[in-house]
Amino acid sequence: MWNIGYNLLYIDRDSLYELLHYAKSRKIKILHIKAVEDGYTFYSPTYQMLAYRGCGFYLENRGTMGLFKYIFYMSKHYLNIIGVLAFFISIFVCAQFIFKIEIIGTVPSVNDTIYEELKDLNVQPFDRLKSYEKLNDILVSLKETYSDKIEYINVYQVGSVFCVEYTKRVQAEVQVDSFKSLYASKDGLIHSFDVDSGLIKVTKNQYVKKGELLVENTIISTSNETKIIPVDGRIYAYTFNQFEASVKNKNQDQADVFYELLLRIRSQIPTDVIIDKENVLQFKRTSSKITLTMHYTFLENIAEPGDPMPEITEGETNEENH
């Protein structure tokens, strides 16, 4: 049985044996027996107090602890009872009514109109909290009303707060065709193509140098005419990169320093690349600093629009040599 209170009892020294025998025969719980000046004190569950009737020895009740003690105390102070009742009533009221409406969004004009829309949907402070079915109806109504202004919207309740959260719709940008050819932004080994328009000038597994033409903006028609066409695409290649980081040498643990430097290096890596390989080139300790050098193979888009590099004629070459 769940014990919600205990009584502190006192018995004289001569009656202790009788108590133990009696408690065993009646299956009464006795806890924390403690010797005092001329007897013993112990705890016994409040719900078993009636079992001591007719025990034949004297027991003195010295107090109650637990929930029963609180109940007995409250019963003697009616103002406390009123306060407790008021507390529970307030909890009940707060669990039934809306006290605040919170609109979470970034467009003030939309926030104002949503607030007015909620009034028409009977959502105002001191109205009753809404059921899940009603919340769904409100959500559907708001989605229909603001479909051209809002990308995402949600309606929910947190305690006594009615919340509407939304993100504004981002207008799609009109894409302007680019007629510039694509060139390699760095050296790399061609891995794959994702080209929607343009003439691909390289092949898979071909090694290209920075500035080399990847996708051209001209084609030759069947009538042998050169036409300029839009260029849109990405050329993915393996690129080879080296990063280095250092810290002062303070006789730190070697493993800790290694991972600290590795994290520093990884923080330098661009977010738009895929790490294909990660290798340690050097982990060097000198009297003043510790240096980690890493080599990375990235898979990344190396195509960037640009103008063709000017061709150098033979005469210009000879002049430069002079």
C-alpha cells in the first residue's frame, strides 16, 4: 500500500518486547526505532494506527509526517485551504482559456492582418483553448487566405498561449541566360558533367589546368554557321589541396594538439565541396610551435563563367623574350 504519512510514536523501555511481538503478529510496519531518555521512539504508517487498538501497552503519539501532516495542518487554518483551492482553480482556468496570442513572423503588415483574421475565427484572449479539430480548421483557413504571401504556416498552443508561426514566401528570381563560356577555376581531374546547355569541350578523367575552356558558348549549325548559345552547367572535378595550421609548443599532449589542429584545418575547408580523401602530410614539432599539414582531394564544381584568354602571337612572344 502507498504510504502517504507516518506517525512518530513513543513507548517506554519495558514495553519494547511486547511492541515487537505485537507488530509481528499484526504485520505492522515499524521504522527507525531510536532510544530516548526513558524509552524508544519509532515511526509507523498512519493507515495502520487503528491496528494498535487493544495492544495492551501505552503508546504516545508525538506527531505526524508526510501528506497527512500537511492535511492536518491545513484543516486547522481555513485561510490556507482557501488559498490552496484558489491555486487549483487558477490552474484549471489557465488550462482552459487563451491568455495571449503570439504571432511569430517577419512581416509586420501580415502580423496585423493575421491578428484581425483570428478575431473573425473566434480566437481572442480569454476565449477557450481550441481543440485539435478546430486548430486544423484555423490552419486551413489561414493557408487559403495567405497562400500568396506565406510559404509555411503552423498553428499551435503552448499552455495558455495561442501561437501562429510562419515564413514569408520568397519570390522566385527570374533567371537570366548567360552566354559566357565556362572555364576551369583551378587545376583538376574531370569527374562528371551536369550541363543543361553549351558545348562540352572536355572528357571524363581528363586533367585540366586553371583557365582551360570547359563548356563553349558557340556551336556550328548544319549550314556551317557559328551560333552563340546560352551556357548553363557544372563540371565536377577532383582537385588537390593542401592546408596547414600551427599552435605554440607548450608541451601539450600530442594527441590533443593533433585533433585541435585538425579541427582548425577542417574549419578552413569550403562548405560547397565534398572531401574525397584526407591525408596527413606532416606533423612537425619544433621548440617554438607544432604544425600539422594535411592534403585533401576534393570533388567540386570548377566551372566558372569568363571571357576567353587573349591569344599570344608569335611576334608578341619574341618581344617578351627580348
